[in-house]
Amino acid sequence: MQENYDPRAIEQKWQTFWKDTGLFAVTEDDTKEKYYLLEMFPYPSGKIHMGHVRNYTIGDVVARYKRMQGLNVLHPMGWDAFGMPAENAAIANKTHPAAWTYDNIDYMRSQLKKMGFSYDWSREIATCKPDYYRWEQWLFIKMFEKGMAYRKESSVNWCDPCQTVLANEQVEAGMCWRCGKQVRQKKLEQWFFRITDFAEDLLLYCDKLSGWPDKVTTMQKNWIGKSIGAEIRFPLEHSDDVIPVFTTRQDTVFGATFMCLAPEHPLVPALSRNTPEKEKVAAFVEKMSLQDRSGKAVEKFEKEGVFIGVHCINPLSGRRMPVYTANFALMEYGTGAVMSVPAHDQRDYDFAEKYGLEKIVVVNPRHQDLNAATMTEAYTGEGILVNSGDFNGLDNHKAKDAIAEYLEKHNLGKKTVSFRLRDWGISRQRYWGAPIPMIHCDACGIVPVAEEDLPVLLPEDVEMPEGGKSPLTLLPYFRKATCPKCGSPDARRDMDTMDTFMESSWYFERYCSPHENNGMFDRKAVQYWMPVDQYIGGVEHAILHLLYSRYFTRVLKEFGLVDFKEPFTRLLTQGMVCKETVSCPQHGFLYPEQVDGKGDLPVCRECGSEIKVGRVEKMSKSKKNVIDPNILLEEYGADTTRLFCLFASPPEKDLEWSEQGVEGSFRFLNRIWRLAANIMETIHDIEPYHGDMAELDDRLKELYRKAHQTIKKVTGDIEERFHFNTAISAVMELVNMMYGMETFSEIPKGASVMRFAMETSVLLISPIVPHFAEELWENLGKQPSVLDVAWPRYREDALVQDNMTIVIQVNGKLRGSFEITADASDEVIKTTALGHPSAIKFVQGKPIKKVIVVKQKLVNIVI
């Protein structure tokens, strides 16, 4: 065995062995229990970052552990390759998105392999390849034929720099989530999926996702946003038309004194068209199109609006109500129309105060009469109805049902349920995405591409125009098409591409049979592997990716392609990787390599200025507080990098970067290596001990017991909690005890027990530092791979202690300790503690109020 630990040579050796033997490739095996471990696949941005390293290391440990437990483990990897980032980067770097993407995939694949992750690379997919996206085009057509996909004009979130539509979830504080520029409202013909048809089911099953973090299911519930209330129809004055309104406060309808429509509501331009207010309304709508229209942002704005020149009639009170368009009315909630009750809704109150609109009290607190003229804020609590006609005197909760029933009986409205969730707009006016497989014919309308003509190939031989506009509109050979229905040669292809979340909503099924040519996937393979047993990724995907994936799986079930609804049984959302920021007055934020740490004070290498250390934040390129994993691989190796990522913090918590932590991890591996090198000659040809504990002397007995305790601890920490940090600590304790056995070779059975402890240590750390473990396993005279060795099991009898240490406390302060037999009763422990010199010394003959015995731990004497 080599004297020194050489991570570079060892890691290259074992990565070659794994590749040559195809160790990580798996197939369906009905004789084995399956385990599908999946981390969210990366976007090929150019290089993996420390967030990737941590995420994939967590997954790899679980995958290796489960395989050693005897399970048939599927652990695939691929690339979420379509989308705006590739297009934007390609434009910026004057290259083609395809070339940029494929180059990045090649580089990142090599990085992942250097980390030693146990991926079955034979299942690798890239979502930008036709053999992948042809099947989502096929599914799109099936959804269109069943009415699950449709096209309509809609106000959309439009990003001018990116020249595309954004989903609500992709707008952050009024800005595009990709380029960071302001988003505005624009009306376009768009394709939508009817995700709202599944809103109730998606909500219901949130409570059945017992393996998911509560915070994620709560976020999904809030996004789906179920509200139970009533639809009320407000007739327009001098018209047969009505404005339908959804409200959860139908008990306050008699207090509605004006109506507010969302600026995007189609009735706003229609109703104001022939009124003197037309220009004011148009200017207001344009102004609103440039504002952040998310619910959170609107809550912070000062309430404002304009009268649109018409009135409606309150169907219950008969009151004539002016109709406004207002910034606090949202199309995404209810019908986009708000019956405004200023006495009982604070937003309405603020608006009424600003524009001098009437307030009518219709709910009084019990034993108190409100006066609208003297109110300083809206009353939103419970109470008794007043000024509400036949409903006066009713408790407002009971009035909700009574008024809803009245509305239905008189055809003025109905009880209903509303969801915040809106249908998924999947059209994108960008190039780098899967083409939408539809053809527009003047004679036949919108017609699906014939299935035999799929896939509709995305041309990859195009030049990218300046400004971000899609080149597809500039390609006559792509734009022009023959109508599949009437044969007209003058039909046109749909120029939009699909939202990239389409690709990530079913890739986990494709992994089950990535080379299937006759369908989206092989149904038998999916039936064997799915659902994913453990999914790992960031909490930032709680709404977008995870909700869409749940929806897509239900769509597949509708078509009989799968027999399950939920794609992910368990979900782990790992914390972020964080590091302090560093900046200098002249150059702003600095990368770590731009800082000269020599001398008393670190300085900027660019200008020599003293640097300022900022707060610890998530690693990001914009703040330059990033660590390149390649540097760690070169200096310390993959195993040290993996060990640090797991030891520094539990996976669900943020990980704070620490150079000292990395060095400490490297020292620990060297410490095990030196121990193995020192004892290898003695234990190499010795069998590990599996005999009777009674045959061992006390020191060996303690080591043997410690080894079994460590097996139990590490197994529980990985299996039940994914707390790899405490698992690693347990192995460290075992190694420390082994270091204290310098004379083990002189004790009968000492070499055999030491051999058992060393084998145990190697097996327990093998999922965490696999190259290191493979090398030690081979040096122990074992055949590779350690991955094919059964996970060690502990012996219950080996866990039983002969003696235990009891701590003595007096008034909660540590005063001493003593050894006693493990089977001693509480009474014996109590008596022994009271008679112990340490207790006698600190009690000093004072009256004892009580004695608390915590078995196997401590005795607290209260005086």
C-alpha cells in the first residue's frame, strides 16, 4: 500500500474502472426491489458550480447506499437543454445556441464524471434533441385533439429584450427572471394547457405527499389558491350584458357601491370605447402594462384607477354603481372584476377615500353600530348584517349561504369555487425550443401536423438576428407548410416554440427507456421504475417545475400511458451554498482569486486597495463569491470536495463555504489513509472478527462494540434523515478509537477485531468518498467494487454495554461521574450517586429536595 494518499491518481484509476466495467448501468429486474434516485437535471450553462456539486453529491451517496442495501438503483443524468439562456448566451458570444449547448454539455459531463457520481450514462438525454422533443410534440397533438390544449388571445407577460412571453411564475418583482429587464403586458394569441381542470386534484393530493417538505406543499397550495364563494352577475346599465364577479364575501353584496375591473380585462376597452373617458382609460391601461402586475407587487402600490364611463346595477340592492378600472384588480383572481365594498375591504376603502366614493356599512360587530361617515378603516371582522334587506339580523357566516341560495334561485348568480391557478401558457416567441406542431390554414383553421411527419425539426443551420427576435419567422422554408387536411400549399407553421418547462415535466419518465423509438417511453419500464423514490433539488422549483410535473403526470394518466398520479414519492430540497462577498472600492465585487490574502490585511490584486468583507450570501456570479469546483478537484480531489459538502451542514440547511473545512476534510482522509497504511501489513491476511463478545478483552470489546454502534448510527442517519454530517462524525469517532489501539497486534484476536473495524470504516464511508474507499478495499485484499458489497449490519448483542457512565449533577451543574453496570436499576443508580464523594462534597449535608434520575445518562441532585 502506498504510504501517501494521492487523490488524483486514485480517482482517475477508479473512474476508469467504473467506466470500463459499466458498473453503474442497470436494467429492470423483477427479482429485486427498485429504487429510483433522481436529482433535478442541470441546465448546460457551461460549468458546474458548487450548488450542483452539493446537490449531486447528496444524491450519489443515497444511490450508492441503496445499491449496497441490495436494491436495483436507477440513477440517471441528462440535460435540460432548451430555453432562453442558451439563446441569450449564444447571441452575446456570437455563436449558435446548438453549438453553445452541445459544447457545454460535453464539458459539464466531463466535470460530473470527475466527481465520481454513479450515473448510468447509457441513459443520458438532452431535451434539445429531436428524439426527445418529438414525443412532447406528439403529446401536444393528443392534448389538442382532446381539448386539453387550446389557443386564445390573452394578456401576457412580455419581455422586450427576450422577445417572448413569460409565465406568471417567471416574473419576479416585475422583471424577467432571465434577463432582469422590465416586463409589460401585451395581448397575443397564445397556446394554453388546461391545468385548471386538475386544480382540485392537484390541491387534494398535496396532503398525500407525505414524503415532501411541508413548506413545498404549502407553497403549492397557496399557488393553486382555492377559494369558496359565489359568482354574482351585475347587469350593465342600458344593456342586456352582465359583469360576472367572483367573491368570497357575498354577505357584503348590499354594501357594494362601485365596480373595479382589472386593466387587462377585455371589457375595459370595449365599454369605454364610445365614452368621453376613452383616452384616459387607454392611457391608464398602457401605464399599468408597464407595472409589475403580480399580487405581491400590487399590494404595495397606492390604489389608483379611472372611471371607464359606464355604470352597472347591484342585483340585490338595485344601486347604480360606477365602473372603474383599478390597479388592484387582477385578471388572475376570480373573473378579473371586483365588487367593491369600501366599508368592509381595506383596498376598496382606500380607493373610495381617494376618489370620494360612497361607503355603506352592512356588517356590524356584535353590540356595536358602525357609522360609515366616521370610519377610519374598513371593518373586516364577523358580525350581524344591517342595511341588507331581508337578510338583516343574520350572522354574516350564515348570510353567505342564504345570499348564495337567493342568487341561484333568482338566476342572479351561483355558489362556486375559484382557483388562483391559471391555465399554463406554453407559447414562447423564441427560437431555441421545441416547435409547436400546428399548421395554420386559411381554409381549415388550425390543424395538427400529421403524426408520421413528426418531429417538426427545429432548424439548427440558422443565423441569430440581433435583438433577440426568433429567426424562425425569417425562414420561408420553415414557415411555409402544406395543410395536412386540405392539401393547400399556402398553409403556415406555428412560429412559436414551447415553454422549456415542457421538457422538464416528463424527463424522469423518459429516463426509464431513453432509447424507445415507438412512444414517449416503454410503458413496462416506466411501470417498473416509476414513481421516482427520491427526488432532490432546490426549493426555488416548488411552484414551476414541481407543479407542472405533477400536472403532466396526470395528463399522461388521462391517456393511459401511466397508472400513477404523483411522479415523486419523496422530495428533498437542499439548502444553498453560501460564501461571504468581497469587494474593493475601485473594482466592486471580487472573485476569490482576485484577493491577495498574504500579509496582515487582504488586498485587491488589481489595485492593491484594502478589501471589504461583506455578508455571507448565496454563491452567485453577479456577486463573484463563487468557488470553481475545478480548483478543488485539482488541489484536493473529488472525494475531499464531496466530504466537505456533506460534513459541513445537513442537506436541508444552507452550506457556508470554508477553506478550513475543506482542508479539515482532506486531513481526515489522510488520517484514515495513514492508519490503514500502518496496520495493513498486520491485518491483510486476517479474517474480520465475528465471534463471541465474551472472548474479547475489555479494550477489544469496546472497539468491536464501537464498530457496531457506528454501523447503526451511520445507517440510521442515511436511511432516516440524510444527516450525512453526523454519519461522518460517527466514523471519525471510530477512527479515533482505532488510533488508540497501538498495541492491538499484541492482544489475542486484536488483528481480527482491527480488521473488522477497518472494513467497517471503509464500507461506511464508501458512498461518501467512493474512490478512496475503493482503493482501501482493494488494499485490504478484496475484489472491486466496494459498491457490490452488502451494506454492513450491526449485531444487537454487540451493542449491549457491560458498564455505563453516569454523570452527577448538583442543581444542574456537573460535579462528577461514575461507572455502573448497564443493567443497574434507577434506585441503585440513585443510591450510588448519593454516596459518591463528589455528591457528598457539594451537597454538604444540606436538605435534598429531590433526585432526578435519567437512566443511562445522569443523576441531578436538587438541594
